[in-house]
Amino acid sequence: MLSPDIVGRTFVGANSFAVTQESITEFCLAIGEPDFSVAPPTFSIKITLAESETLLKDSGLDWNRVVHGDQRFEINRPIIAGDSLRCSSTIESARMVAGNEIVSVRSDLHHETELVASSWSTLVVRA
């Protein structure tokens, strides 16, 4: 069971992610996107998922019972080759619904001081 103390906890990644044209092209090919000029909005998951996992690792979340409930994005500008992105992830809510734990995490990607994109992930820990 998740501790209610985790709400509001933020993890700032120690490393930045260097976006290359190769990484954009590889991602586009994997999802069938024909335009390789900018990263698709879902590219941000490549970076934010690992950071969210790090944040939740010590929270008591049982990853063997986790299913993905929802995902949404707010893109302030496209991610492009040459960006050096740093991620921070914050647990925005944690609650029980019908015996299942529901956790919402917001992840922000910054290039220098500019907020490039935010994503919200809702994870369901099945009872």
C-alpha cells in the first residue's frame, strides 16, 4: 500500500537526455510516423518513464500489479534534435478506488530554463 506522504514528492533527474536526430528517427520508425523533422509528442515517454519509475521505486508501489490507466501531454514546443532535456517528476495524487491504488505523476521536460513539455501518467495498482 502506498504511503499518503508520497503526494507532492518530486524527483529531479540527475542526468540530461541528449536528443539526437537518430533517436527521433528511430522512435518515428517504431511508431510509423513518416515525419522525422521533430519528435512526436509521445517521444517524451522515452525520457519521463524512467524518471517516474525512479520516483516511485521507494514508495511501496508493487510494479508487478501496475497497469497504465491514462496518459496526456502538454507540448509547449516540439522536441528537436540538439535539445538537452532534464526531467523532473512529481506525484500529484494517490488514492484508493474500489480496492485499487491510483497514482498520478506529472513529468516536466526542460531544455535549459524552458519548459518544453509536460506529461501526466495515471498508474493503477490492481488489488
